[in-house]
Amino acid sequence: MDRGTARLLATWSRTQAISSERHLSALRPFSWSEFGDPATGPSRAHLVAVNETMATLREPLHRAVRELHRITERAARRPDPQRMQEVLRAKSRTYRLVRETERLWDFYLELFNQRQSAFAPWLVAADRIALDCYQYAYLGIGRWRSIPTPPPFCYLEPSHGPATSRRGIPLQRLSNRINPFPLIQLPFHRLVNPWTLGAVLHEVSHNLQNDLGLAKAVPMQVAAQLTELGLPPAIVSQWVRWNRETFADLAGLLLGGPMVVGSLFDVIARDPRLAAKFKPSDPHPAPYVRGKLSIELLRRMGFTRRAEQHERAWHAMFPRPKLIGAPPALLATADEAVPAVVQAMCFTSYPSLGDRKLAQVLRFEHKEQRMVEELAERLADGVAPGVAPERFLIGAVRHALEQRMAPPKRLARFFVEELGRRAR
């Protein structure tokens, strides 16, 4: 090999090591001070959790970089074909780890950078509501249970609907690493219309089902009660398949109260042909069934008059109930199954709740609704709502909107200002 070629290969080899070392250095841990105002940025707990997750990728990357450096130095001294092949293999291993690490780092960088944007107050508002839901749930259970940390973290995802990624499960977008805290994605149209943020209560409830130890117990209870009614096994299986989305709807209603039903109807009341469409693999119950479940729970919570009003409204929108493509027995047994599912999820004691019922843990009665209505009056007047729980502000802003207490823009502004002020 001539000297020019040898020098070129040596330089190129060392460049690979230099680039990989700089990659590793750039994918450094996040710090608390780099995302703007600490009141709106990620908490220390969120940063610690992310940095610990990052460390599981940075450690093997660090080893790979050191190995690449050793191999490239050896090849630079004598860049024969065998040593250059070793460089190529080591480079490929290192850059695969770089891409995996960078993918995770970029994901959190984008999420945390949103807290420096104009959307920060809205996201903080959603964070505060999610945190309040967790605090209330853990105070309501009948025995000690370790408090999960960090709390949920909300972020803007314009091209998708509301969704959540639960704590403790591997995510592909995190290079199949364990998700260290609940992530709640919200589209822009929900953030600017706070009366539709019943979605936060729904997504938080998905996480509560797991963190409260109900992920297996709830579907088992649903299956037991429906089987006891004598429903066909295929119909029981369908309701079990729907358990997570059903739980999120019902727990969200218990957290936020009757006004959350209107927020749900915003989502599920659609073209009757779509509302009646049945897909066996869909984790969501058919919209027609979802409406009936919330109305039944509203009735069981003691809001009989409101339940009747919502039921009449629901039947006005969907006067001829049908589920296109569903087994006939599913609709035929719905009047039996709906109350049984509500009973199983909300009015059955669970050991992980300290032998309490979900409706006891997440208690919402007429006095809470009166608080919501009082908050609506204060929001409309532009004064501080006081010491009320953050989750009640969703129902309050919706009540104020429906009663035309103030213009929508004014209500939305005061909603965010109040929750943003609480965060500071």
C-alpha cells in the first residue's frame, strides 16, 4: 500500500473515533436550567428519570466508543485490509448505538423544548390536572400504597388524538427502553378548548388502572359478573377486550363529574354510520355503547336528572340503536351488560384499593358538583377560583361555556391563567 493511501486510511479511521466521541459528548444528560422557566419546564423528578433511562444507553455507547478508539488507533498505525475491516465493524456497532441513543434523546428534547414555547401554559395546566387526579386517587384508597413518581407529563402532538404511554412499559420510540413516567399526548384543538379536556382525565385513568393494581383485576371482575348473568362467552370476551377504554371513561367521569359526559360526547357523537360501526379488535367500545356506559354511571352516582337528560339527548342523536357488523347478541344483551360492567368497575371492592370501591376512592357527589358550578361563576368573572381541586376546572369551564356565562375566549384565558398561576 502506498504512503498516500495509508495516510488517507489512517486519517479517516481516526476521524470515525473523533466523531463518535463527539456524538457521545453531545448526548449528555439534561439539566434543570436549560428548559426556560422552571415553573413551566420539566420537574427535577422527570429529568432524573430521563437521565437514568439515557444512562442505560450511554453506558454501552461509551464502551463502544472506547473500543472504536482503540481499534482505529491500531489501524492508523498499519491500515491493512484486515484492520480496516475491524474498523468498519466497530464503527457500525458504535453508530447503531448512537442512533438508538439519539432517538431517545431527541424524543425527550422535543418534549421538554415545548415548555419553552407559547404552548407551555397549556401543557402546565394539563400537568396540574393530571397530578391532582393522582393525588386524589392515592388519598382515597383504603391502605398504604407506594406513591409513584414522577407524575404524568403532558405534551403537544398536533397530528394525533389524545393518547397515553403508561409507566413501566417498553416503547419503540424510546429504543424499546422502559417508559419512566406516564406520557399524555394532547392535540392542539383540545388545548385551546379547555372544556374538551376531559381527555386528560381519561388518559390519566389509563395510568391509574395500572398504578393502582387494577390492570388484571378489573377485566377479571367484568368477566365474572357478565358470565354470572349468563352472557355468551364471545360477548363476555368482547367486553373484556373493551375493559381499558371503558375503565378510562368511567374513572374519568368519577374524577371530573357530570360535565365530563359532555366532553365525551364531543368525541363519540359523530356520523351515525361511524358511531354504529363495530370492529372486534378495536379496544374502544362502539360509540353508541360508550355513551350508554357513562349515562349509567351518572345515574349510579346520584345524578338521576342529568342522566335522564343525557339519555334523551343521546337517543335524539341515535334514535335507532344498532351496531353494524356486531354479533346480534351484543346489542341484544347491552341493557343487561352495561349496568353489570359499571357495577364491576366502579361499585365492586378491590384489594389493591384497600377493599374499597372505585366510586368510593374517586368520590364525586352533589356537593362536588356545586363546587364545580361555583368555580364556573368565578371563572366567568375572572377571579381566582380559590382552593378547589384542579380537576374540577374542566367541568367548571364547560359549565360556564354551556351556560354562556362569558365569551369562550375569556373562559379559556382565565382557565390557563389560573392553572399557570398555581404552577408558580
